[in-house]
Amino acid sequence: MMRITSAVSFGAAIRARRKELHYTQGFLSEFSGLSVSFISDLENGKKTVELEKAIYLANLLGLDLCMKGRGYGA
């Protein structure tokens, strides 16, 4: 599990998963319908990427996004 604390760490998690699956940004673009520039911006931690698209891409890569309050259920 990776702790996400910023756009940069979110993008790093997306990049790591994409590479783990041996997908290129071009392949992922074709498969997802999202542009290569969006995927690149997301992976590079651009703070203004669209949240809905970022969540869609994470889910498409098989990543579950969960939130929990700090200090709960260690």
C-alpha cells in the first residue's frame, strides 16, 4: 500500500502501476480514451488534472482508492 499525500505521490503510484503492467502511455491512452498528455501530466504530479479522470485511470489500472480518518483502525 502506498500513502498518497500529494499530486506527485498520486502520479508516482499511477506511473509505477502502469510500468508494472508493462503499458506504455500510448497504449494506455488508446485503451482509456484519455490523451497521452493527460497521462503524462498526471504521472508528473500536475496539480490541476481532472479528479474524475484521475480516479477513472487509477481504477482502470486495477488500483482501489480508499480514504480513512487518521488514527482509526491501525
